[in-house]
Amino acid sequence: MRQTVALIEIERLALKLKGISEHEGNVLAWKIRDALTHTQIAGGQNARFDGLKIGVERQKGESMDILGKRIVANLLSQIEKTG
């Protein structure tokens, strides 16, 4: 059985983050990019969105790695629902 994989293309991703430094924000952006690079969405067509809004709050003591993965999971969930 052959699986079709949809392409995710994001030209710009804007994050509103409270309580983190500029350095942490840059680290988080790289973590998100890395997680998206290694992610595939099964089935469906390639899709393009003008914008998606998700809400993810950083848990106390949560690493940027885990936060980035949660943001990507939430983003993919929205894409799958909308696409």
C-alpha cells in the first residue's frame, strides 16, 4: 500500500511569546523548524493557508525542545482539521 504524503510549506510563522528572552525565542524557532522538517502529513493534497492561529502556553520548567514539539503537534492538528 502506497502512502501519499502532503507537503507543508510555511513562508512565515509568527509567534507571540510571553516571558521568554530573545535568545529563547530564537532557539524555539529553530526547534519548530527542525520538528517540521522531520514531519509528514499522511494523505490529502498539498495545502496553503493564509494563516492559522494556535494557542500553546509554556508550562513551568518546560524545555524549548518540548515546547517546540507541542507547538508543531498543535499546528499539524489544525492543518489536518482545516485541510
